[in-house]
Amino acid sequence: MSGSEQISLFDCPRLVAKKVLAKPQREGDGAVVRRSIGRPELKYVDPFLMLDEFTVSPPAGFPDHPHRGFETVTYMLQGAFTHQDFAGHKGTIRTGDVQWMTAGRGIIHSEMPAGDGVQRGLQLWINLASKDKMIEPRYQELLSEDIARAEKDGVEVRVIAGEAMGVQSPVYTRTPTMYLDFTLKPGAQLHQSIPESWNSFVYLIEGEGVFASFNSSPVTAHHVLVMGPGDGLSVWNKSSKPLRFVLIGGQPLGEPVVQYGPFVMNTQAEIEQTIEDYQHSKNGFEMAKMESLVVLPFSLGCVSHSSVALGGHNLQPKRTKSEPNSPVTKGEQESEEGSSVVVNMKNSWSFLAIPKPNISSGVHRLVKTIKSFSHLFVYKEEMEERSEMEMEIGFPTDVKHVTHIGWDGTNTMIKPDHKDSSWENENLSVTAPPPDQFLSFPNSVSLRQFELAMAAQADAPLRDHLATASKFA
């Protein structure tokens, strides 16, 4: 790793295939995240579904939410987070600690700050192979002092998963994965081998560095670099400050991905079964407490057509001030084209009761247990503001190869050449265009349009009730 070397040491060095800036947006209950993987520009890097850099200050956090079919890896960069699930597992990870959670067949948990001030970290979502999606949940937790590390020639590495610089992580990975946290001092360089068959990417935490080619332009913090094929990556720190980044790679699964918010499976039928399991508290979700408000996104993919919240009899939504728009740094845009719209219950001012829609048997399971219309609500958002996403640090806004499960149970994907830019999404095809009566976001929708969209899905007698009795506050 001599600082005088200006060429890669690999036969087939990996080059940068794509560079994306992770822009800040609000998530969960007041948290701010920078999403790099799992956004419109970078939907999916097999087997990785999402990478977020999150920043949270109390009382913000990520309340109870479910998962099935993948793993989450939470790596604390600053502060502490307390994790608690419905099976009784509870723990706190602090600066430098790692929690590797295999959701498997199902888990419901919360992730909340454990101290004052700013809590900061990374959360990675790793897909599981079809054979592993219904395994029992498990945890692997590494304290900072137990993480394998090495240092040489101005390069320091913390090995969260995989192997680097002669040291190996004790973490067991069902999907073969490398997760390396590198820090390069000024003038240092790195040449790290990567299995040729693996996909890989880099996320810059701080500083700036030169990647792949010595003469390429420096890349700054909060950028993700997807690497092309090859057998290794070369990095140079030409700046006067330390460079810190994570190098993440994994063996691609090559399987279909059908995602419904926090549920990631291989087929629509499996997603429908997951929804039924969750709503009926079975097959991994036995500890679900449906007397508490549970928010489910209506769709994940190119666009959300609508969002619903399921709750108990005594729901009394709080009237709280609307959150400010997502913070942005200079030169960054606040809104993102193609972002999904999901209900934010925290900021709700009013709810509109809607009747049971005409839907296919698959999605019908989602609402068939609701006994009265007082249990089903649609959130009235601030139409002039970009909707915030509720639910989870790792809540992909748009994932490649994801099937959009429509309100009527059909599979819908969006034409890349659709005239409405909010529906544009490259590498996607159409199986069925969205019906006109569906509510489509993120375009601005008037109150009247909203009411008409709801009425269009209702039975005739209930449609009259909706028009006369159900009004926004």
C-alpha cells in the first residue's frame, strides 16, 4: 500500500459504474435519513435492498414495525440505540457496535434513541434467499471492542462482515457478504480484493477520496458508488483530512424480489400470505398487538396509489403541528422524483372514514377482519408538502424488480416513457396501467379529487354516505 503507487494492483480493477448523492429526507417519527440504496436512482444492488445513514435526536425514532424475508444490519457511528421486539428481546447498541438481525419469518420491533443529543448510524437491508426467508429470527450483536480490526500504512479497517487485511469477522452471513469500514489517513491508499462474481458499492461517511482510477475526480461524503465488475478496488486519499467509507459487497441471489414495505418475498402470493399472517398475528407475527395503531404502506415500487392505516376502536389521532420540510444541504434538492408516498400518522390532522372497496380475494384478506368503517382510515395530508415516509429506517422508496400490488390486487409496473415524470422509472415495464379512479401520488391532488377517488372504490349506498357524511375537518 505504498503511497507512491498510482496504479491499481489488480488484473481487472473495478471501475465506478454509477454515482448517486444520498439526499436527506424524514423517516419514522422525526428521524432524518440519507438513503443511498433503495431510491429512484438506485433501486436495488442484488442482494442489497437499502442503505440508510440515519440521524436521530430524542424523542424521534422508529416505533414498532414489522419485517419478513430479509436481514437488517445496524451500525452505530455516534450515540446509542435501544432495540426491543415483541418476543421480549431488548438491547442497546452504542458507538461502534453492530446489530445483525435476521427477520426471517417475521419480527416486530422498535428502534429508539437511548441517549440525549444526536444519534447517528447506518442501516443496511440484505435480502435473503428464498430458502431462508421463513427461518426463525435471530440476532448477532458485536460490541465495538469485539469487531475485528487491522491497521497498516495509514489504512485502518473494521471488519463487520467478511475478511480484509488478514483479519476476519465472526459474523455468520446467510447471504455471503463483506462489510468493511475503512479509514485512510492523508496520502494513504488501499487495494482491496473483491470476489469477481459479487456486486459491490461504496458509501462515503466523511472526507473525500479518489476511487478506481488515480486520475479520477475526488468523491465527497454522502455519495454512493456502485462498482462495476472486476477483482478488486483501489482507493487514494489525496486530501489533507482523513477519508472514511464503507465497502459493501455480496453474492447476488438472482431471484425475483416482490416487496411490500417491510415485507420482502419472491412472489405476490407470498406477499399476500405475509399480509394475512401479519393481520391475523400468526406464522411469525403471533406477538402482534393490533390494539395499537399499525401503519402499512399501500405499495412500494414506482409510486404509491394510496395508503391505509389499520387500528383499534379507540383511536384518537393527535393534532400536532406539521413537521418542517426535509432538511437539505446547499446544492441538494429537497424532493426526489419517484418517491413513494406513505401515511404519516404523527402529523395527521384529520381522517376520512371510507367504505370497504371492491378488491380481489388476495388483497381482500388485508381488510376482511375489520368490523366497522371506523377501523379504516385514509390520511388527509398537506397536499402542498412532499409527504414523509413513516415506518422504518430501512423503508425503500423504489426497488428494482419490485411488483406493485394495486388496490384491486393486480400487479402494476410503470412505463419508463410515461408522459407524467412522476411515474417514470427506467428498466420497468407495464403489466397493467393504473386505473384512472385510483389516487396517484406524488402529484398534487385536490380535496374533491381525493373524495371522488375514494367514492369510486365504494359500493353505491356507501358512496352516497361518503359524499354526504364524510368530510375533512
